[in-house]
Amino acid sequence: MDRPLLRLPTLDDVRDAATLIEGQVIRTPFLFSPKLSEICGCEVFVKYENMQATSAFKERGALVKLTGLTEDERKRGVIAMSAGNHAQAVARHATRLGIRSTIVMPVTTPHVKVQATEAFGARVILEGEVVSEAQEAAARIAAEENLVWVHPYDDFDVIRGQGTIALEMLEDQPDLDVMVIPVGGGGMISGIGIAARGLKPEIEIIGAETKLYPAMWARLHDLEQPSGGNTLAEGIAVRDVGVLTLEAARHVVDDIILLTEPQIERAVSLYLTAQKTVAEGAGAAGLAAVLAEPGRFAGRKVGLVLCGGNIDPRLLASVLMRELAREERIIAIRMYLPDRPGVLGDLSMIIGSKGGNILEVSHKRTVLDIPAKGAALDITFEARSGAHAEEVCETLRQRGYEVVRLQHY
């Protein structure tokens, strides 16, 4: 059966959107990254959408949509569903334009995003475990209160607003070979793909999606794929894509790379440690895709969109610690020892003399599988590298201590 024809935005529609938002959102930098280029084996350019007032790209599409409302629609007020970034965008610009806004967010939304949305002047309602359940709640409230729906991705104006990112990227770097774009509901990759292909038909558009929520990948491959689970990239944790965005993706997306949670964590960590900038899980998905399949991008000019930086500080700290553990710069070991004075001091001296820095010590004497005159000692220490950590462990073994490596993260 033939699919119904849908009106999708064109390059001219995206250009018109760029005129509408000019001076009202930040024209973010698009910069070459020497460090990421060396790590990835290609020329990496990063579009820093985390520098928007709401720390995410969503302002573009939300503003275009709100600007086009009729006077009656403005008086009724608007409602949106979002895990955070679209919420803040709608709240901020609705308040600027004198429009009352209601935002429905999943109960799992990080507190930093909830608080930021309220600070922009919106009424926030927390309902549903995931975005799809929040969307059902928002649809119900919209009908009950006669509010205007501002969809986070499946909307003509929202799509063309997000496409303005591509205009800026190609204006700053016309010879890009490929753009790698995070994918949730598909609004950003649809808009960027339409604009980029309109300006440069040969450019490749690659999506980056979490394996836990492979909605767009599954629809493009006509497969049934389960979605669910806790993901660091909650901003793209979407169980299904939009009608418009799917149709656009069929025309402009060349492929989608599915990402594991450790790959996303590594990209978040790299943005902070190598680029000194903050990326949330969804914002780092493009970099994670390049790291996941370096051969595909080797030697090419690659444009990434760091689309959001709204990550809970405690979660970011956990990600950094987990990455240090993966790099074996934080090591956890267990030793079974005779329970006598001076042993702990001896161990500390050995580790310190080899350049290790002890972070945590846990002494256990009452565990039944340890002899009554013995003790188990768990030590977490910092090392320069995996090789250095093993050197410390080997020195302990040579001094007669039994050392077992633990996996704490």
C-alpha cells in the first residue's frame, strides 16, 4: 500500500524559520576539535547547542511554533510533553511571548530539568514513567483544558526550526562530509537532514540512537523492536517516532547507529575531559556513534551536534567515576590478611611508594568465610593507568599479599 503524501518542510521553510528566530536564540559556535579529532581518527567539528539559554537546541523549534500561533491560540495557552529540554524551551519562549504554558514531564525526569522548567514560568505536571506515558497524559489535559498542543518533534514548524542548526553548520563549514545527529522522536535529524541535503545533496546524514530505545532504526527497517529500560540518554528515550519525522527520515537519513550505555557514558566523559564542556547523555550520542564505528568516519570531516547539556550533577559525577574505573585509573582490590597490628600501615606504605593514591578502605572482620584471626580488606586506589595499577598489585603480591581485583563500577 502506498503511504499517504505528507507535506514536509523544504529548505526555503527552514530558511524562513531562521529569519523568524534570528536574534531570539543564540547562534551557537561550530568549532573544530583537535583532541576529539585525534581520538576519533577524523576531523571533528562540534555544534555547541548546549550554549543556548536553556542549554539545548529545542528553543529553535519551540520558538518557530509559538511565533506562528493565532491570537486565539495564544489566549488559550499551550501544553507540551517533554523529558526536559523541549519543556524548558516552550516554557521560556511562551513566557517571553506572554503565553501561559503547561508542561507534562515523566516522573523520572532529572530534578535539574524540572526545576529549570518551573523557573521559566511553566506549570509542571509529573505523570508517567516514560515519555510515551507523559504524552498520553498531556493529550488528556489538553482536551480537558482546551490547550494548544506543542509537540516536541512531530510538527511542521518544530522540524523546520530544528533545521536551522544545519544552515549554521554548513555556513561555518561548507565542506563537511557527514553529520551525526542524535535521534529520539526524529525532529532534529529530520530538520537538519532536509536543510543539509537541500544545500549539499551529497552530504551523509547518520543518526545516533540508544539501543534501549531504537524507535527510528526499527521503523526504517520495518522491524518490531522492544523499547525500554533506564538510559543515560533519557532525552532520546522515545518508544515511537512521529508520522512527519518518519517520512522525512526515509528521505534524508542514510543510516542509524545504535549505542550501548557504556558508549554513551564514554562520550559524556570525553566532552567534559577533552572539550571542557558539559553534555547530557542525549547530547553526547553523536560523539558516541563516531567512537563506536571509527572506521566509517576515518579521515572525513564530521559535524556533531552537542544538542543538550542538562545533566544532573550527581549523575555526571557518577559517569566520570565509572569511566575512570573503565580506564583502570580507579582500582578496587580485596585482600585476605592476618589480623595483627601494622598490616594496614604496611599496605599503605607499599601502595604509596609505588605512586598509588588510596581513596577508600573497608576492613571486614565478622564475615564467616574469613578465619577468626583474619580480616578482609577492600582498598580502592587511584592509578595513572591500567599498567600502573597492575604494577601496584604485583608489588603487593611480591610482598606476600593475596590480591583479588574487584569490579566496583
